[in-house]
Amino acid sequence: MARRTKTFFKKKFSKIMQKKLVMLFGAIILAFVFLVGRITYINASNGAEYTKTVLDQQQYDSRTIPFKRGDIVDRNGTKMATSERVYNVILDVKVMTSKKDYIEPTIEVLKDCFGIEEDEVRELIEEKPSSRYNILLKGVDYETAQKFEAIDEDNEKYPDVKGIWLEDDYVRKYPYHTLASDVIGFTVGGNVGSNGIEAAYNSILNGTDGREYGYLDEGSSFERTVKEPVNGNTIVSTIDLQVQSIVEKHVLAFNEAHKDEATPGEGSKNTAVMVMNPQNGEILAEASYPNYDLNNPREYIESFSEEELEAMAEEETEETGKKKTVDDIKIELLSARWNNFCVSEVYEPGSTFKPFTIAAGLETGILTGEESYVCGGVKHVGDHDIHCSNREGHGPQTLKRSLENSCNVALMEIGQALGTEEFCRYQRLFGFGAYTGIDLPGEGVGLLYEAENMDAASLATNSFGQNFNVTMTQLAASFCSLINGGDYYKPHVVKQIQDENGNVTENKDPVLLKKTISKETSEIIKDYMLGVVEEGTGSSAAVEGYDVGGKTGTAEKQPRNQGKYLVSFIGYAPQENPEVMVYVVIDEPNAASQANSGYATQLASEIMTEIFPYLGVEKSAGDVQNTEN
């Protein structure tokens, strides 16, 4: 076979041709060897420089596309928290300094358009001459961005402005500033919720960042891949912005009216109000004073000088024996201001608890409604003399009259008849000493006695609302069950979740957790509480044209005998099928004598007078008849 191939080769190519082919092949081999050698030499001596040249001609383009955090709206769709598009000013120093002619015009535009000082830019050029991504300014508004875009696109007038570009971003805004600050909460670190709905529904409000990336070759087409961001969902709250505004207006007016030069400070230590729908657990308004501006939640700290903060730190160090710094004081002050009193704070409820004790007595059968008591102003229990709110005594009292007059003696006798086991069981049944499950962070629980460690005196004081702790949310939710026929609904501030296009993705339907009392007991308790407003201690809570029922409370705070009280009123309307529950708590009203529930009843009346017509609450039968006539 080899002989035949050799013969064929000789026949086809002459000796001269064969020599030429061998020479050509040799030349190709030599050229190849030379090129390999040359490339090896270049790579060894100047490889880094050539690599840099290539990479400079090819720019890697990649950026994050931020998502928009979802809105928080009231029950009618009004935005209470929203994210507005803004822009960050980015400087590519390498591009800016790639040609000497670019530097001065670019610095001039940065100053004229964005107010960025020349020294700042020159310092950046000196420190980071090869940097590609430097945030010079955040939160630039749309109008300023448009002004720059016009400059950026005008190549004839501004041919040498290079290296500036705008990055999309969002900033959280609260159009109503302080309104519903406890319920809404705010964000920190961009999109991390702090307090309120912002924290409780943080993962639902947040979306997912998008990404734009690809390679841009000079003089060639640009290949780009875009992964669009997924925006956050909208939270539809149960809050009615109009009701919330009315509540906060009157709370502020109360505190302004009770600022006194003789007793300086706010009108109270805390003033808090909750408005609920007793038929489903929806919270229509929730407010506490003092509040704060959600757009600048740290503003409160700025009102203190460094000297004042240092003095506070020294004073607290002396009192506690533990070293306190200015930063410690700042944290304490802000925590107190951001605290949601309605959800987190625990306190002794006082006489607003009395309807629960009577309801427990009716449910267990130890009360029939026909009972009578004699109040002499004090009752000796164990080793203690425990006084009534009226130290002179109320005299003979029916069961109904004992609630209308808020008689401690009668309630102590009811508590004694119930006994520790039943009393504690009903406390738990009404939801005290446990989380309500409200969809807001920081919920308090309070402390209750256990039946085995409750002595006779503790049972007596517990029966009229002293010597144990509750939260406003606990008492409001359980009170709603007293007046709606015994249905205990989980209190909540969110009713719906929508996507960014307004499509409903989830309904937060009312959650009926348990039955507390019978409808029959509920009707009796409501009748008694109507009497409280019409003929008893809550008369100043009356609202013309409406059947309002409720209960007052005056709780002496620990330590006792210091003259510090928490006063309250919890009420509802109409008498049949209550539609609205209003709970007012005033902690240490700024007054010479704090033990006056009239502060709370008056504030409640003012609020109810304005919100009842707005909410369409049914008027009393007599008022409707007079209107028709």
C-alpha cells in the first residue's frame, strides 16, 4: 500500500514541485513558531497592560433595580404610607477623569444641578481615581432629576460632562405625618419595618429587587438581560382615617388644655384611645399621646441639647447605680416615645373591670339580678380595711345600682361569692393574662393571680379592678364580647392584602375565638351600663340623641398613696346591636387631683359626638321619633 502511494505521489508531483511544497510547509512551521514565541514574550513582559486595554474597551454593565415597598392604606383606600421614587447621584470617577477636558465641566454640573461641593468631588478624585461607583447624593426628587437629564442629553451644550448617572431608588413617605403613628410604624435601613404594621407585615410589604446586566462593547451592539423587580403588596388596614383624625384632634386638644404652669409638662403622662367595631374585632382608630412624626421618628431626640442628655445620664446613673451614657438615654427616650400604649403598656384597669365581675356572677348563677347590698364605705377583708370610692358609703344598693355608682363594697361581696377558682377562671376566659393575637408587634400580657396564691384581700381588690394588670387591647376586645352577645373576636388592624395592581390576594376575615358569656347575660350587663351613663358615674359621657352605655374607671397607681391615678371610660352605642366601642385611658392627668374619671368621660363624649354621625350609628328611638315629628 505504501509503495502504491509513493508511486502515485511521484506521478502527480515533479521533483521541483515537491521541493517547493516542502519549503512552504517549513515556512509555515517557522511562522507559527515565531508567533508563539512573540505572544509568549508579550504576555510575560506586558500582559497586564494589554489585558487592561482590552477590559477598558469592554464595560461590564450591571445594576440593581429596586422594588417598590407596598403602600399602607386605610379602609377606604387613602394612602397612609407610600414609597416615592427618588434618585441617587452616582459618579464614575474613572470615566470623568479619562480625559482632562471632562473634569471641570462635570464638577460644575454636579454643583449647579445637585449642590455637591467641588471640594468633595476633588477629594474623591484624589482618593479613588479608578473608582466606578460612588454615591454622591441620595433622595434626589423628580424635578431635579429631569433637570439633569436635560443636561445629560444636550451633547452640543455639554459635550464634556461625563461620568454622572442617576440610580433609581425609593423613599418611604407618610403623608399624614403623626397620624396613626403607633399603628403604622416606620422603616429603617431602607425597607426594614420598625413598629406597627410596617414591622408586623414587613415581608408582605417588601418585594424583590430586579437586576439589569450585560456587556457593552464599544462600537458593537449591546446585549442586556433584565430581571424585573417584584413590588411589595398593599396592606389595607381597618383604620378609618377620618375617625383616626377626629380621635387625635380631641386627644391633642385635651393635652393642650391641661398644660398648666403650676404643674408643667404635657396634659398627661399618656392619653390613649381605641375605637373598635364590637361585631368583628376591627380597630377603626388607635391613638396615643404623645406621638411622633413618622417622616422623622428621631426628631424628638433633637429637641434635647447635649448638656440636657448628659445631665439625664448622670441623674439616672446616681439613681440606679449603673453607668448610663448619653446613647443609653437616647435609646430610652425614643423607646418611650415609640411605645404603643394601647398594645404594649400594662396597668391596673380599675372600675372598668367591674362589669366583668358581675357578668361572671350572672354566668355562674351566684347572681340573679335581684341582689341587694349595703355600702358603708369600707369592708374589712383579711387584715385590711378596703375602702369604697365613696368613703361615706353608698348605703343600700341593688345589683344594677352598685354598677351605676361603681360601688367597691358590693363588688367585693360578689367576688367573695364567686371564690378564687371561678373568679380566676373567668379572668382567663375573658382573655386577661394572655396575648390577644393582635397583628401589631410588642403586645403586652399583664400579670394575674393564680387561684392557689390569691388570698381574700387580693380577691377583693381584683373584683373591682385593682391589684392585677391588663392592656388596653385586652380590655377592649373582652369588653366587645360583653356587649355583642358574648362573641370574643380577635382584634386586628388589617383587613385585606392587595397586589400592586389592586387585586385582592388575601382577605383577613374576622376570627371568632371563643364564647365568653350568654346573650342573656350580655343584655343584662348592657342594661346596667346604660344606667351608668344615664344615672351614674358616667353621666358626662352622654351624647345627645344616642343611647350610650359604658363604665368609668379610676385606678390608683403603684406605689399607693402617691396621688397618681389612671382614669378611663369605656363605652358603646347604640344599645341594641352596638356598632362602635370607644375606650379612653388618661394616665396621670396633669391636674392637682388626678382621681377624677370625668377627664376620660368628657373626652370620650367629645369623640363620640363627632364620630357617631360620621359612622352612621343608629340614634335612640326617642330622638328618631322627635326628628320625624
